[in-house]
Amino acid sequence: MADLTLKQLRYFDAVARAAHFGRAAALCSISQPAISVQIKELEQTLGTALFERGAREVRLTQAGEDLITRARIILGAVEDFSDAARASGGQDLARLRLGIIPTIAPYLLPAIIADLGRQYPNLDLHVRETLTPKLLGELADGKIDAAILALPTSEPSLEEVPLFTEDFVLVRPIGEAGKPVPGGEDLRKMRLLLLEEGHCFRDQALAFCSAGTALPRDGLDGSSLTTLVQMVSAGIGVTLIPQMAVSVETPAAAVDVAAFPAPRPSRSIGMIWRKRNPLARQLGDVAAVIKRARKAAQRRDAPPCA
């Protein structure tokens, strides 16, 4: 067992998540043969097969299922050890691995990166954009330090710091400008375009419409807010987008942007991290910088709709 290495455990975790040697190798920035050799050596060291190899994908064996949780605990502990060393020096934050969901990343990052750079001149910032469930998993495993997403997460192991609240607005074809703005119940009866399954923004929009699930609309879900706005511009339907996305997504589209009457649909955006993270104090400072940067950006941007 002396030949067991952390590198092998990281590759084990990567293959388990990707269910494919090629995709895992790409994520780890190594060649597929190299990661295959490392996994084979790990299996030989452990004396058991970790994966069932298939032509299109691989899956964990029973032994692999039993061991992957332990491997992730070890990797998380190593990250905590590294974080503790970073925190004990009392120095400014030198590295930040920040996760952020797709309905926030393109609109918030330009407003905060410059401010973070001024506050932390030597900061090595790594940004990871993906959906909330993946961010929560990577946060638990120590792969990222913090994440910016919609609150609440309802995870007792995580610290949640609210950053700001923003309204949703209605985006409809330009020919509908000036018409009364429909309420949530009325939207259910319209051709409502939503993000595909997995996006929390989709669930928030459905909640406003008092609909547990979307009405059947084959082929009318989008993978991004950009796609939804362009579909509206083409006259396919209407959609909801967060206020911060308006200035980016709508200027070049033939759409009308309208505010909903009160009570408006909205979401709370916050930053989260593991409560046991030794960098908790520094992450709290980062959250304060982001909060100030967002307020400054809001003051600069004129309201796009009444």
C-alpha cells in the first residue's frame, strides 16, 4: 500500500465523475493513456478492480463504489490541510477557486474581477462555471473554495452570505410592447420559454408561475439565457431573465423588456463555503468585496425598464 499516491486518488475521482477515461484525462490535463496507467496501478496496489470498462463509458465496480467516498474524504482533508497552511500565515488570499452558476457568471464577473484584483493584487483566481448541484458536490469535496449561486442551499455544512437580491423581468417580442404585463398565473397559459432541466433559474421561474413542472413544449427549452432571448426575438414565445442579464442579452434583440407588477419574482444571490474551511475569514472578506462591487455596478447602470 506504500505506492498509493494522492495523484492516483485524484485520477480515480476524475474518472468516477466523468464515467469516461478520455473526458477525465481532459479534465486533469493529461493524456488518456497516462490516466489509464495510473488507474491500473492503483487497482494493482489495492488488489481490486475499481471500474467496469465499456466501449463508451466506464462505471464503478462495487469495490469502487465503496472506496470512492473514502477517496473523496482523503482528498477533501488534503485540501483542508493546504487551506489551513494558507490561512495560518495571516497573509492576503493568494489563490481563490470560485464556482458560479451560468445565470450569474457572464453578468457578475465583469463587475467583480477588477475589484478583486485591486483588493488582492497577487490573487490567483480560478473560475468554475457549472450548475448548482455540481458546485455543491465540488465544494463538499474541496475542489473549489467558494461558490456564488441562488440562496438558500439548505446545506447545514455550508456558510451562506447574502450578496444581493434581484428581480426577474419579462422578455417578450417587440410587437407586444405596451401591452399589460401578465402575472404568474397568466404566464402559465402562454408559450413560456425556460432553461433546460438542471438550472435553478428554471425552477424559480416555474415557482412564480405556480407550476410544479413546465407545460409540455418539446424543443422549446434553452441551454442559456442568450438562447432564450433570441428565441423570443424570433417570435417563438416569452421568457423571464434576471435583471442583471438585461443589458447584456437584450440590446441587439427585437424584444421588449417589462417589469412585473409587485410582488415581483426575484432571487437572492449569495456566496457559500464550507463552515470548516480554514479560509472562512478570508472568504468572508471576498464576499464583502463582491457585494460592494455589485452595488457600484448597479449605480452605474441605468434601469433598463420601468
